[in-house]
Amino acid sequence: MRSKILSICVFVFALWLQAGWAEDNPGKPVIDVYPYLPSGCLKYAVLSQMPAGVILKSGTCEITENDLQIRMQGYPEEIRKQLQKNAFFLLEQVAAETLLVQVATRHFEGKEVKGKKDRELVNLYFQEAVKGVSVTEKEARRFFEENASMMGGAKFEQVKTDLIGFLTQEKRKKVVQELIESIGKKLPVEVSASWTEKQALLARDNPVDRARTSSLPSLVDFGADGCLPCDMMAPILKKLEQKYKGRLNVVFVHVREQQVLAARYGIQSIPVQIFFDREGREVFRHTGFLSEEELEKKIAQLGVR
């Protein structure tokens, strides 16, 4: 009898903890509760209780689970399978289309932009944001020196113009990404707390997010077979994996097999190395080949010995 009462007490206590957890999360930004989940416009969206089927609200904008399923059907079967575990990522893409129009409209309020279509208004907003973004010769030279093995023996002066153009584009993409990520600070955006909780569990089922939530620092390399710098890095990564076993997660993601995961992490060229600290926070990102010596330096900065 006594053990039965104890079991009931434990059960009730567990329910109380769950209820408390559920009450605590609404009103909090997604990024605070699920730091590994958002990668775009919903980082600062607020978790909220919503009617069944509704997963996002912002002003007059409302997105339902059914809306998301319809959008998902437009993708090839293999991508749909990946999106089943990354529906929150898809929601960010769908929501951005509407939310960016709202942000751009507010930004240009009172200015001469009448008659502009939604897409034109958003493009104008981005163009204004990246105006003046540039790359110095010093920055280009540093990138050249760090990635000399990718240059095919060319000298800096031979590739300087193309390199500055490439790096300028990369810097502009970063500015645009930061604008998208800040949408939740500019607009009141709410997402369903219960739906997001389920998606957070599904989205974690991949090698990158398992590593980030393992309480160990992590080195993640995004690449593919047949990519020269990627192939050059493969034996180095294997060596580091063996050397730091139990102290550092070393993860390789094949971007042609994990397209959605790569998109979640903003991978647009390969290889890309991302370092995460013990709390799963991104602390460094590099595009191109990274030597064993440079990798070791970054690993040491993570406190791994």
C-alpha cells in the first residue's frame, strides 16, 4: 500500500513538473528555449498557446499545419522525407516570405516606394542594407593565404579581383541573413509552443544537433565526395576524431545527402567547418580548406587538450 501511494506521488509530481515546464515556455523566444532549432526569421519569435492547427501568427499573417503540409508536397520525395524532421525550418522559409514584406513596408513608410511589388520592396530593403559593404585587399589576401591549396598554384594578383568579388558576396549574404534573423525583434511574431516542442525533438535527430547537445565541444565539417578541398580534409578529420575521442565531437556531413540539414546551417559553398562550444553555441566558422595546424589551434581555443 505504501509503495502504491509513493508511486502515485511520483506520478503526480511528474505531472506537476510537466505543467510547470509548459507554463514557463510561453512568452519566451524560441532561441532561448531551443537554441539549436531556429536558423532564420523565427529566432526571436515568441512561444505561445494557439488554437489547434495554427502554428504561427504575426499581425494579419497566420500559418497552419495544413499550409505547411501543402508547401511540403511541392518538394521531391527525398527532400520531403528530410523536411518531415525539419518542419520548423520549412516554417521559417514560408514565414519569411510574408514577414519580410511587413518589415520592408515599415522600413520604407513615408518614403517614395509607392507602386512597388512585394518582392521588389524586399529586394530594395536588402539592397539598402548591403550598400557600402566591401572587402579590403588585406582581407582577400588573408583568405588567399589560408586557402592557398584551393588556388591551383595561381598567384594572388591573378585571382585578386575574382576573390574580392566572391568575398564581397559572402559578406553581403551574411548581412542579409542577420536582417532575416532579426525579424522577431522588429515584428510581434508568435509560434505554437506545443508544435514547436514536437519539432524540436524531431529536428535534433541528426549528427550535428546530437553533437551540439552532448555537452562536448564539436567540430562539424560540411562537404562532399569529389570536392578537392573536402577530400584533402577527410584524413585530417579522421585523425582528429581518433585523437580527441571522448573530448571532442568530430562530425562530417555530406551535403548532397543531407540537403536540408546543410540549408539549416546556411551552407552555400563547401567545405565549411563550424566549431561549437560545450553549450552548443557556434563560436567559429570557416569556408574552404583548413589545415590540421589551424584546426588544432581552434580546438585548443575550445578548451580541449
